[in-house]
Amino acid sequence: MAYFQHSDEYRRDELIRVIEHSVEKLTLQELEALYYDMSTKNYINESC
């Protein structure tokens, strides 16, 4: 069981790194569109 949990955590960390790297390359307009899309789907909660 611990193997699967470790594997899932590693995969999650890897996906976050890929997404962060991709987001860093976006233009302001692309970031605004992404923000709007994510906020309308409740993926972003600014009260954090």
C-alpha cells in the first residue's frame, strides 16, 4: 500500500512541476483566461 501512495505522491509532484513550468511561459492574456476558467470552475478560491 505504501508503494502506491508514494507513487501517487511522486506523480502529483511531477505534474505540479510540469504545470508550473508551462504556466511560467504564458502571456498575461493567457494567464487571465486561465484564471477566469479556473475560477468559474471553482478550482481557485482566493480566500485561502
